[in-house]
Amino acid sequence: MAELRADVLVLGAGMVGVGAALHLQKRGRDVVLVDRHELAGQETSFGNGGIIECASVFPYMFPRDLGQILQYAINRSPQVRYQFSDLPTFLPWLVRYFLASSPARALHSAMAELPLIRRSLVEHETLIAEAEVPELLRRTGWIKLFRSDATLANAARDLDRAKQYGVAGEILDSKAIAAREPNLTGDFAGAVYWPAPGFVPDPGGLAKAYAALFKRKGGRFLVGDARKLEQVTGGWRIAGPDTTAVAREVVVALGPWSDLVFAPLGYSIPLSVKRGYHLHLAPRGNAALNHPVLDSDHGYLLAPMNRGIRLTTGVEFARRDAPPTPIQLQRALPRAHALFPLGDPVDAKPWMGARPCLPDMLPVIGKAPRHAGLWFDFGHQHHGLTLGPATGRLLAEMMTGETPFADPGPFAVERFG
Ligand SMILES: Cc1cc2nc3c(=O)[nH]c(=O)nc-3n(C[C@H](O)[C@H](O)[C@H](O)COP(=O)(O)OP(=O)(O)OC[C@H]3O[C@@H](n4cnc5c(N)ncnc54)[C@H](O)[C@@H]3O)c2cc1C
């Protein structure tokens, strides 16, 4: 069996793993990127909404409003649904998430992540230029539509809060919505337009382009199962079907599957998932969608991907590996057809993915305390496309002894005891 020797193994070739591999490589590390698929960006990093959310100062919190909590409790919220049979599995996690969403703790999480959010688009711009794929970044910003005065008023308050942190945004009335998106139909109270975020019309393609850049610069890719990782004298080894890779250090960047490696090594980290679905539909006639548009009160996003209009759903609480139950997608479809001229589905069946989430809404980035050479980089929740390259930089700076551009303290795994 052939053996590759390197400085670092990065397990997982989603946006997070690829971002870490590129930043380590920039700092002179010889890296082997490992994934069970032959190509990068085939899982969660393939199926997202494509928004590089550099305006998202505040994380996705558990609601504190009683009306909304009741909607969740009776499972009628379009934004969130839970699989009743899985409730015992994730209820303790939900309680932690609820507690971490108190105004003070959520603000703490938001402030910890803000330097990463601010860095997110800049990091992508650099990598997109190096990878020579300018067509994969559109500077459209995105639009959140609101159907009721009450939800619009909440959004206006959020916008005012975000502006305190230097984020630009604008309230649109019906006329301004129609000017930006002439093909939308509906009764809107208004919208918020976020001009700064980037839009990626093929998120899986972007991860592949970054992996191609990594290979062009001498990086190696190994197809293998991360569960076969072994600690050996002086480092770590992983065996693929016909090649083994050995390195002094290893990074776990397996997104929602990171527990497959950290749990057998004895780490108890409250990683859970918020599942989501997408389906592409052809636009009817010449209808064009100019920005990603969130129909906020109905809980789905339409995004103009290269493959068609991608309808992505909100959150489903269910076990990562439970069979798909795309009920939110089925509920959203007639609403989406009423909003925008959509034709036939492009996909044979809906895609399902799982946002990797920690209850305090922050990823785990940093050194594993009980194993030499073991590093973590996972749990990017709703913002893994956005943050993959920025967290890759932070991790690589920590691993190579540079001064980190952001305080890594809040991301340390030790916060979970
Ligand atoms: C519906 C939806 C919409 C979203 N919209 C956005 C958005 O607009 N903007 C945004 O920033 N984020 C968005 N997200 C979140 C974002 O997609 C995720 O945070 C991000 O993709 C996580 O990246 P990752 O690299 O950690 O995980 P992944 O992309 O899942 O990568 C993990 C990798 O590990 C590999 N792997 C798993 N098990 C093994 C194994 N045993 N051996 C070897 N390899 C293995 C997988 O093959 C995969 O390549 C959305 C997510 C969803 C579900």
C-alpha cells in the first residue's frame, strides 16, 4: 500500500475543510485533504442557499417570544419543524440552545463571531481570485420579504441593531421591491435589502474550485473513511482503499459527521444538526430572479442558482440519519409558485442536508486538549459557506503559531467542560 507523508491531514472536504487546507498550505504546511467522496463539496457545502452572509451580525437564535415558541410547540411554524419521534434525542440540546439564546448570551456569541463574519467576504474574494472563478461570486446582496407589519417592524429593529456594527441595509416598500425584483407577486408589508453579502450561484462548485486550487498548489487528496483515523507514534494515520496518509497533525472538519471521529476519541461535544432541504425549479419563460429572496413569514428562500431557482427550507429538528421528511418543502412549494413564476422541478427528488450546530451558536475551532496534534474545526451552523475560509485562516494561524486575527477563546472546545 502506498504511503503519503505530510504535515497535516484535514478530514472533510466541505467548505470548512477546504478553507482550512488552503490556509495551512499558504503557511507552508504540506496537507492531505481526506474525504469519503472523490470530489470536494458534495454534502452540506453543496446544498446551501449560497449566501456569503457578511451582514449577519446576530446568529440564528432560539426565539424568546411566547407566540413563536407556541407555534414551534404545535409544530406549525413554517420556519422550524421537528420530528416528534426524535424529540427525546434532541430535547436536552434544545434546552441548552434556548438558554444560550438569552439576550446577554446571544450577544456574547455574536460579538465573538463578529470578527469572523467581517472577514468572511474578503477571504472568499481572495480565494475566488486565486482559483480564477470570478463567475462564482455575484455581488447582488439579498432580500428578506415580510408579509406582515409586525414582522417587518421586528426586522427594522434588527436592521437598526446591525447598523450599530457597521452593516448596511435598507427598508424597501412595495415599489422598491418591484424595482429590484419585477417578477415577484404578493402582498408585502415591505422588505429588508442587505447589499453587502455575496451570492454564490453554485456553492458545491465553489468548494470544488477551491479544492482544485489546493491541488494545483501541490496539495494531495485522499479518498478514505475518517473513521479509520488512528493515533500512531508521533502523529496520525488514515488508511484509504489503496493509500495510507501519515502526518503529525490532523484537523477534524467533518461538519455534521465530526462526532464520528471525536466521540470514539472520548470527547463529549454537544454537536447536533438542523436539517434542511432544497429543490431546483426552472423559471417560467424569461422570468429572472436578481437576488436570493427569503419569504420570511413563510420560511423558505429562493435563490437564482446556475442549476435553476433553488428553493431551500428552514430548519428541521430530526436525527441526522433519519429518513428524509420534506414536509416543509411541500408546504413551501405552492407559496413559492405564487411568489415567482416557477416551472417544473429540475431535480428528480429533494436534496437533504444537515447544518452542524452547537447550542451556543458558535463553531468549535482549536486544539483538542487531550491528544497531541489533534485540532477541531466544525459546527458552522447556518454560516459554513460564509465562514469556511475565515475560520480556516484562524485555525491555520493557531496551528502555525501566528497571532490569530480574532480571539479564538470563545471557540475553544473546553467551553463544554
Ligand atoms: C438548507 C441549508 C441552507 C444553508 N444556507 C447557507 C447559506 O446561505 N450561507 C451559509 O454560509 N451557510 C449556509 N448553510 C450552512 C452551510 O451549508 C454549512 O454550515 C456548511 O456547508 C458546513 O460545511 P462543512 O465543511 O463543515 O460540512 P460539509 O460540507 O458537510 O463537509 C463535511 C465533509 O465531510 C465528509 N465526510 C463525512 N463523513 C466522512 C467520513 N466518514 N469519512 C470521510 N469524509 C467524511 C463529507 O463527505 C463532506 O465532504 C446552509 C445549510 C443548509 C442545510
